[in-house]
Amino acid sequence: MLKALVGSFAALFLSAASASAQAQSQGDWPSKPITILMGFPAGSGVDVVARMLQPSLEKSLGQRLVIDYKSGAGGNLASEAVANAKPDGYTFLLGTAATHGVNAALYSKLSFDVEADFTPISTIVDVPNVLAINPEVIDAKNVQDFIAKVKAAPGKYSFASTGNGTGTHLAFAAFNAQAGLDLVHVPYKGGPDATNSLLKGETCCVFALLQAMIQYAKAGKVRLLGVTTAKRVGAMPDLPTIAEQGMPGYESFIWFGIFAPRGLDPAIAAKMNAALKTAIEDPEINKKLVELGNTPRYETLDQFKATVKRDRAKWAGTVKAVGAKVD
């Protein structure tokens, strides 16, 4: 009888301790610094956005944020690390439409699933690409002028990209297909090399992140012909979209967003989502993001989940049409 009573008390104690620990993990989170991994180097466009949000997130959450750079394999190294991390609310990923859309179709052997192995928290910004040209190589005034000049000399001009199958490559491939252009693709190892090829005149043009091209356009080193979003962007409201220049329906941009490992407690996910909303909608942060060429975009947990699913399917079609693949 005594043995049975002891066993019952032990079971009740363990159950209460488990419930207490669970309540503490939800109610007291966060109780230590939070790590955000990113698969891109310090100083990259993703990093700049993260640093802008960092002070606001730290204030809302009451803890320090540690940004950990784990570059390589198109962002897959960081994604893999977060997919395998404990879902305790102390490890997050700053991912993109490339890491969670393009890569799912581009890489034939991923050790994780971009949907099933993550908890999407919220988007942060939409990042438009822009068609930039070197006017000394091809002196086009607008998109239609550019198309006409390329068509007049098929195979003569080369376009740069940040690598085979990357967003900049796919953006140009879709553009070429819709416009019926014959341009030679020259892949480079990242944005700086692709940009340098344009500045040196080794290539005539590139689709690049607007925030990376603004400085060169203001210095007169490149000419921007159009942005790839459906609407004009706040940083350059006078720059027309490509769609409104005789390319109806053309759209190609990426987003940045925050993910956690799958199985994250819903209460923690909601709290992180709320902190991101506060940061993204802060007037000062919002203004800085817009000035860089970004379009701030907050989404609920369900909205972001739907965005990832939709974009994965969209990029899969684009990758298949281009025939790009990385083993």
C-alpha cells in the first residue's frame, strides 16, 4: 500500500514538474540570448536588414540577439543547421525566397524540407531586382529600347548573374523568354563579381537587387531601366516597372523572412511574430528599409506559411523551364 502511494505521489510530482517546465518555457521566454543564423556573409543585403531590426527586436523581447553567419551552398548550410536545431525558441533563421523557394527546386539533394522542417514566423521585406545596364556597352533608354537593340544583334550581348540557377539568373531567363531575346549568360561567384563585370563592360546588363545598384546609378556608372515588382518602389518612384514597359505580368522579386525549427511552441512563435511586427512597422525602421529599395512586409504566421508554399511552387516551375540544377 505504501509503495503504491509513493508511486502515485511520484507520478503526480513528475506530471506537475513537466507542466511547470512547459509553462515556464512559454511564459518566461526568452530567458537568454537568441541566435539568428543566416546563410549569407556579413555586410550582405540580408545582413543589413537584420541589423536594422535588431535593436527593436531586442527591446521587445528583452534579450540580446546574436547574428551568426553560416555562409555556403546558397544559404543551405544555415538552413540545415536550423532545421536540425532544438525548437526551443533560441535558434532562428533569416531565410529568403531563394533559400525556401529556389533552392528546393535547384538542389537535387537537400537534407531538409523547406516547408515541413521549419516554422515560418513572418516576412520582413520584399526586395526588388532591377534591370541595370552599362550604357557604354548598350545605350538603351528604356526596356523597349533595350529589347530592340538586343534583337537587332542576337548573341552579341552577355548578361551577368550571381551564379547558375540563382534568383538573378532566373529573373533574366524569364525576361528573355517573355521578350524573345538571345543573350549569353555569364555566371559569376556572387553579387560583387557580377556587378564588377557590369561596371567594367565585360557584360552589358544584370538583374540585381535594387539596394545594391542605387549607389552606382546615382554615380552615373550604370543606368536603371526598370524594377521587377508589380508596383514601383518607394526608393525610386520615378523608375517604372518592367511590366508597365511592354512586359505585362513580368514580376520577379525575393523576400526576406524569419523561420524557426519545426515544432516551435505556438506561444513562442506568436510572441516572435509580434516582435517582428513591431519592428517592421516602426516608422523610423520602415523609412530606412524603404530608402534602401526594400518594401517592408509583415505577415501573420498563417500568411507566411502560405507564402512559402506558393513561392516554392512558383520557383519550381521557373527552375524547370530554365533547366538549372545543382547536385
